[in-house]
Amino acid sequence: MTLGNVLIAGGASGLGAATVRAVRRHGGTPLVLDIVKPSDDVPYAWADLADTATVEEAVRELADSVGGRVDGVFTPAGVDSCGPLATVAAKDWERVLHVNLLGTAAVVRSALPFLKTTRGRLVTCASTLGIKAVSDATAYCASKFGVVGFTRALAAELAGQVGVTLLIPGGMETPFFDGRDAQYKPPPDAKLNNPENVAETVVFALSQPPGSEIREMVVCSSEESSWP
């Protein structure tokens, strides 16, 4: 099965950028939606995932740029705001929910008409902290637990219409941990996964033949500390 046109929310960095490269390697065309312009020369539209209106406009713009055909969607964009609930500013806490959960839903909602037309595939991105809670991560855990529930419900809703896969990645070697206080960064000896490896699993899910579904994937380093 060919990949076709794959919309990637958060495709300018980290796992999203790795997936852009993977989609290209496998003959597909990546379409990037992000708040930052990607360094790769790919179709791009600006959007803030915390603002549903900009997401809807960006998805339409990207779909129009390829004649209205979208074959796959991947939603790895995410942010975090670490710390005890009482010390994280409300606006920062809420932005994590807006980007990670509501932003994912906004991308999916906007892309669904295109995916239903092509009988395409969707891969959402949760986290091992979407199935295992830790201290000082209430916003992130709430958002990623939400993505898990959202995706499982969506898979039931879209069965036979759009393929739905939930990706649950462990920690990766990306800029996601940059700028944090030292206590919230992985320790120097942490075993993190290469995002290029994870991107290949996204392509695998998007490439399944009709009638076959990869419902959920946990992908992490073999010595990942947050799983199991």
C-alpha cells in the first residue's frame, strides 16, 4: 500500500520531523502543520494547535495544495509544563491540554472529511505517561490519558471507514526535554529511543492493507524506565 499524502501535525521537529523524513523515504508526500516552519522543503501551513480556527484553516490549506487528497494523518505535536499542580500557572497547565488533547482532536476533526473520502489512516500520539502516571506531570498525564481515551473511542466510531492507530512512545532523543529544570530532564544515563525508529513504526501503521488495523503500539527503548 502506498503512503500517498500524509499530514503531520508538529512536523517541524522531533518525532514529527523524523516522520517527515520516513514518509519521504517510503515514497509518500508529507504535509506539515506546525507553529514553526520546517527546515525540510515540504508543503507547510502555520497553525497553533491551541487555536482550533487556525488548525481548521491550515488543514484545508494543506489539503488544497495536493488537490484535496489526504491519505494519512499523524499527530505527534505536544508540549509540557512540569511541576506540582499548585505551582504551575493555570494558563501554562491549560495550554498543555489545549495543544496535546484538544489540538489532536481539532486536527482529526478537520481532516476527517478527507480521510473518509480516501478511506485513509490516522495515527495519534500519546505517551507512556498516557498509561502510567507520575508526580509533577498532572497536565501532561491528563492530556495523554485523554489522547488514549479519545483514540480508542474514535477507533470504534470510525471502524470500517478510517484506520485508527494509537501510538504510545517512550522517551526519545528529541528537543522535547530542552529548557526544563534539571530535575525534569532524563538523567545522563537514560536509555532513550531514536525518533527515526519510532517514525518507521508510524509508516508501518499507515501502510497497512485495507481491512488490517494496527490498533495500538507501545514503542520504546528496550531499557525504557517509564515502561512497563
